[in-house]
Amino acid sequence: MILKAFKEKSNRKYVNNLLATRQSNVNDDKIKTVAVLLNTSEFHEFEVFRVYFKELGLTSPKHEIAAFTLDDKLEHNKWNTHFSPKDFGWKGSIKSVELKDFINEPFDLLICFFKNPVLQLNVVTAASKANFKVGISREDERLYDLIIDVDLKDINIFKQELKKYLNILNKL
């Protein structure tokens, strides 16, 4: 129990160090590849995003959806990447090869569609090499380049607002 608390503290410190040195890398490049980060205990309708990408004209086969779950036995063939708390070590180390690949892929857009603060999701978001990060949570604003503060049930409002801001930023 004490070790778990120390492990969480080391991971929080890792996230804070990443965010302290983070350089926002927003540019005028068009979006071609998109990644979505979900918490399955909050939102599990991942297919909504695949349909949305098609609506936006984003047809790259490199789109990915990563799902965080507390239940490691959950069927995860619906997502490209699946991870749980056991995939994280001390000081932000990642044990899963799939998750490491997800983090190191330089996606043009990372959509973090979760509200509740989960340390593991924050580690993935902070460590991600994505160029433009969009979130819906105001828990730690340093994680994102754009925050669209909507409830999880308001997915259609989120999609409309995201499209509007991507057009304003000349990303579509």
C-alpha cells in the first residue's frame, strides 16, 4: 500500500516535469493522423470517433483509439491500444510496447475524451508526441493546447466545436 502511494507520487512528479518543459508546437499543418484517448469507465462508444473522422474527410489508416480500463479482462479488440494501471511503472515508465508506440507516434491531433482525473491518462497525454492536444477536462490545463469544456454526453456539441476550432486554426 505504501509502495503504491510512492509509485503514484513518482508518476505525478514525472507528469509535472514533462509539463514544465513542454513547448507548445502548434503550427499551420493540416491534420492527417488522429489519436483518441478514452477512459472506458466514462465513455466507451469509440465508433463515434471513427464516423466523425470520415465526416471530417480524415481517411488515413493511421488513426488510433487508445482505451484505459481498470478491468484488465475486458474485451479490448475494439480498440487499437488497450492499457490498464498494470502497464505503468515508476517515474512514468511504460511496460506495454503498444502503449509506448502510441505515445511515440507523432499524431497531428490527440483527442483526450475523459473528464475525471486519472493519473495514467495524464501520463499518456503528457508524454504523447502529438503535435496538437485537445481535451475536455479543466483539471490540468497544462496538458492541452485546446480545451472544449463539455460533458461526456454532449459528444455532438464537442464534435461541432472541434470542427469549428480546427477550421479557425486552418487545420482542416
